[in-house]
Amino acid sequence: MDIRAQLSMSFNLDKCIGCHTCSVSCKNVWTSRQGAEYMWWNNVETKPGTGYPVTWEDQERYRGGWEVADGSLRLKLIKGNKLRTLASIFFQPNLPTIDDYYEPFTYDYQNLFNAPAGEHQPVARPKSLITGEFMEKITLGPNWDDDMGGSPLYATNDPNLKGLSESTKEMLTKFHKLFYFYVPRICNHCLNPACVAACPSGAIYKRGEDGIVLIDQDTCRAWRFCVSACPYKKPYYNWATGKSEKCIFCYPRTESGQANACAHACTGRIRTVGALFYDAEKIEETAKLSDDQLVEGMRKIVLNPNDPKVIEAARAAGIEDNWLKAAQNSPAYNLFVKWRISLPHHPEFRTLPMNTYIPPLSPILHQAKADKGGLFDPEADGFFNDLDKMRIPIKYLANLFSAGNEAPVIESLKKQMAVRMHQRFKRVGDISESDVKKALSEVGLTAQDSDEITRLNTLATYKERFVIPETHRESKSTVDPRTMYEKRGTVGFGTKKKELIGRQW
């Protein structure tokens, strides 16, 4: 067992209101400089929609992630021939262009102040931040398809519509029938990161102490293989500095036990952050699993932090007790493994992403009643049970979160439904106790589980939502409990380099 620690973020999509407070906080802290205008390390996408950059999920076009060929894993970008890939090192046809993001622009604000008096109100024309020239028309932006602004054009081009019937696609893409939800995205800090494997200069590495994937700016040579290889398109090329950059999981904050900027600012409190333990020896084995087994395989690679054998192995690997305690109280572990409610984003890319999502319980879509003037009937029977009548089809959610396998999505939605039934029984009392007990038992939850899930997703305190252990300073003493930020001058800072820091796969 090769036990490692990993910080993981979970997103409750039932609560995301698409306000982009997370995006703004991240932008203000990390990417508010020249060349980073289109680098949205944290972005919020409308689904159905094409996302950012446009159609990033289409790996037939971008060739991101891994594939299993002849029993072994290989990068889709490599195409089985490293020499052929090396020959295209100065030109990669699979890179997104600036038009797939958007051409960064500002406005000619000075014209508003300096325009002479006239009959008409002066305007601020858009001006490119790359060329400095005026732009005739703005055609794209980071959140261009928000709500119904870009639909049905953007909704109809959503790669996740694959496998849905034409009638279902129509329901998801027509203005009068459209139901949309929001999906916030950051770097997944994967266990099997394609960006790390693809980088020719070795600039990208996965930190052994917390699993965060970083790009060494001194080593980066701007080959941009990381941009091509990442199926989530989360590394960005900074045209001003000539370096690639990406989400750093706010490690200067998490090292001192603080929540990530995006999670801390989240208005809807949809994000939780916690620590996980995983067995690094099972990474390749898990990544090779068939699509229908990937979610379960990822749950198995995550270790039970309450298992005495895991605790012993963790201590033997040098993992501090505060990390053990954090893993035992981790909301990320509870949601993903214990309660099996959250799911990974596009596990079929085989990077083993470490951020998970609670799929949304969308409103029920009932047949229009003629005697009600064609309106939907809100009093139809089976409101709490008919998942097949939900506005967001199960298949669509499965394409997003379980590699097309509907079983994990159905399990998650049924558990959420059972929790709602239990809470409605407690607060409203219009559901029988026998129905509630049956619903909970069918999905393997107890009344206590229901209360804990409800609290975590609604009333949880800051410390319950963000169980982030402080990083211990490196010292020769194995019993020194001081963190990196306490009494910094008393012991030589960084006197002993950890074995796992900077280790690459």
C-alpha cells in the first residue's frame, strides 16, 4: 500500500445559482494581471451548453486525457507515436485557439471622458487587449451561454447530449422547454494527471503531501502540451509571460488551514473541502477499468481513514496526525465514499479527477393537462419517486458524471430524494413514517445519515464545510506539532526536504 493524501472539493449542484462570485474571487486573487484575461481558473458553466473553452468536452477534437490501447494506458495526444508528436512540438493542431476562449478586450473608457460636447451620448468601443485595435463585434466570452443567452445555439452543441433521443434533446434545447443548471469548474488535481505525463520539460508535478498539481514557472518552456493533454482544459497559456498557468487549489491558503478563495466566497455554500487518503499503487489499475466500472473503482482507491491498517500505514508514510483527523472528518470522503452521493466529473477521461459533484435534483416534468389549459400538473402522484420525469434526463447526468453509466446517478438521486422525504416528514408531516423508513432503507441510509447529509448541505458551519489540515513545517523533530506559520524563527525553515514533495508519476 502506497498511501498518499489528497485535498478534494465537492460541489452541490442543487444549490449553485450561477452568480460567479467564485469566479470573481479567484480572478481577483490569482489572474488579475496581463496575459491572464482569458485564464478563468474557476469558471461556472451553464448546462446544457458548450462550456469554456467552447466544446472542451469533445475529446475527438482536443485529444485530451487517456485511453486504453492494447491493455495499456496512453495519452490520446500521443496517438501511439511519440516521434510524430515530437514533430508537432511547435504546432499542435489539438490546441484550443483564442477564438475558443475569447479575445480579451477592454473598452475605450477615455472616450467617455474626453469626447467633445455633442448631440449624441458618447460610447466606449471594445478594444482588443492583444492587438490594441478596436473590435467590430464581441462574439464570445467566458460565460457567453449563461442561462438562455446562448441557447439553443450553444445548448444544441453540448457534447453531453450524445445518446439522448431527439425528443429529449428538443426538451433540453428549446426555449419554451429549456431547464438549465450550473456546473462550476476548477482544476481537478487528478490522481493520474495527463498534463503531468505530457509535459516535455517536466515542469508540472503533483505534490505528495496534499495532491495539488502545480506548474513550475522556472522550468516551463511553453510547449503547451499540458493544455492539449488536459481533457478539462484547465492549464492556460499566458501570452504575456510565455508560461503555462493553472489553478493551484489556493495552496498558500490551504497550507495554513484556510478555505480556497472560491469556496470561501461561494454565496450558495455549495462547496466543501476535505482530505482523502488513496492508494497510489492502484492508480493504473483503476484508470484501465471499463467505463461502467470507473466510478466504483475510484471509490475503492480512496481508503477508509478509520481503518486501523490505513491509520498505521499513514503514520508509517509520515502523514501527520492532524491530516488523519481531518480525513476522518472529511466531508469529501463522506459525500463520495460513505454516502455515495457525489460523483466525479467525466471519469471516462481516466485522469481520476479528485473533485466531485452532487448531481442536481431537478423539478419533475409532468404531462400537460388539457383540463388545466395545457399547464403542468403540480399535484401529480409520485412527485418524490419518478426520477424518469425529471427535467434533466438521467442519461444526460450520466454522460456528465459517470461515463454514461446511469446506475451511480440513479443511486445518488434516490438517496437525495429519500433524504428530502425524511426531512419533509419531520418538518411538514404530510408523508407517512412507513414510506420514509422504506425509502431510506432502500437506498441504504439511516435517519442519522439523513440528518448529517442535510446539515452538511444546508446549515453546516465553516469548520464543518472546510476540514483542511494545516501543513506541518519540515523539521528534524518527529514530534514537533508546530505548523509552517507558527514560531517561524525558532527552527530552521525547510531544513529537511520531504521525500514526496515534487514527486512525479
